Amino acid sequence: MNTKEFEIESAKNNILANMLGIFDKHLRIIEHELEVEIKTRGGFFLLSGKQDNLNMVEEVIRELYVLAENDHLSHEKVHLVLRKFMLGATSKKTTNQENGIFIDTPNKEIHTQNKNQIEYIQAIRKNDLSFGIGPAGTGKTYLAVATAIEALQKQTVKKIVLVRPAVEAGERLGFLPGDLSQKVDPYLRPMYDALYEMLGFDQVMNLIERKSIELAPLAFMRGRSLNESFIILDEAQNTTIEQMKMFLTRMGFGSKSVVNGDITQIDLPSEKESGLKHVLGIIKHLKNVGIVNFNHKDVIRHRIVQDIVEAYEKHKK
């Protein structure tokens, strides 16, 4: 077993405490993911494990210290830094523009974490219509919402419209309790959560009241024409062919649409073909249409989520 020693010079105790986490929880995450042992005393670190992993651990710890100087570190942020290095990123600073694309929103700066996320943002910015296809946890919805907020701030659009089909494990709106708003909210919750994180609750409520942000089930889109709007259709694998055609023909002048979905997670009745699977074969040769395919390597949630997605992909083959 190899060992490695290094020191973060002039390390401050409060920054170290933030970096290490409660009871060194963040170090335990690194140890588990990279199969190393980490001992620390102040800014001095002693590592044990495979040599390649030891070099990566030093880079990870040094980057986490830089992040801890200006931001509260959470388990999620530690996992994101780990994922970046484990996928072959070589930069030590997340502020390096060559490392990816940054999106400024009022509450936080959004960083792309891998090559496909970079291509996804570029596709959205370049094309009138973009598709993000792939498993949960790859950031499709989150990045699309961030890009929509960016467009609204720059006034390239006047409105954000967030849409989801109301199909979940066989449930139908009519069988859910409450009024229409209460029936619809559970389906739109992931997009609400992204909006709250990037804009804050008060600003989201203000923009919704001013009709600058609209959240609606797909059924409410019929008969409308949306000009100067940024339209996101999430969970698009649960649209029928007719619904997908209806949605895509809602785009008006100056509008941009993003369609996201995972074609391995279709909740439609077996006799219904997914509109997302169907449309991908129709529009792939059209101009101003971008298609980005994510895979298990792009999952940025807990490591076990990536392993589960990869296991399902192998089983399908």
C-alpha cells in the first residue's frame, strides 16, 4: 500500500472545519469512493491507498478547501467534486472557464459537471428546439430551468413556461384530492424546487403572479400559441404521439423549447407509444434541433444511483 503526505499551508481552522464536515464526514465520503485512508491533523494530511487514487485525493481535498473558503460544503457538493475528478477532469479550480459553462442565477451560479452537460447547454442556447435524453440524475431539468432563468434575465424571452404530462404510475388527475392547483402541483414539484433554489421563494411567487413564469400540465397547452417564451417539457417520455405533436406546434415567434425525458422510464399504458421515442426518429435531420444523449456516467447524484442506472443498462443489453 502506498502513502502520500501533503499540507495545505496557512490553513484556517474555520475553513478546514467546513471542508472536513461534521466528524470528518466529508473525508469519509472520499475514503469510501476512492478506497483510501485519510488521516489529518490541522492542515496536514496522510493518505494511504493506490498511488493513482492518492494523487486524485490530494487534488480533491485542495479543491474542496478552495470551495470551503467561500461556500458552505454539503455532502452533495463533495460528491460533485469527486465525480468531476473521477470522470477525468484535470483542473483544480472550479472557477476555470475552460472547465465548463457557468450560468448565473440570482441565488447561485450553476456549474456544468461533465461533457454532456456542456453540450446540452450549448445545444439549448444554439437551437430553437432541443432534446435531453437520458436517466434521472443527469441534470436535464435543473440545467434547462437555469438556462430559462438566464434567458428571462437577459430579456431574450418574456416568459418561462414549464410543462409536464400528468401521468405518474397510472394515476389520473381526477382521482387526486383537492382543487385543480393541488392536483397539478405534485407533478410540477421538481421544477418548483429548481426555481426556488435559483430565484428564491418570494421572487418565484412574484414572477408567477406577474405571469412571467407559468407551470402547467401538458393538457393545458392545447390551442395555445406561445411567442417569446422559453418552454420546457419535462418527463416527455410520458407523452403520447398526439400530445408531443401538439406541444411542439405551440412554439411561436421568438420562442425556444426544451424537451427532456428518459425513454427507459415510460409510465404510459402498454398500448400507447411514447411520443418522445416516436419524435426522435422524425426530427433528427431537421435544422435548429439539438439532441443530447446522457448516460449512466453523467449521473451526478449519489454514486449508487450511477451504479444502478449502469446495471439496468447492462441488463437491457
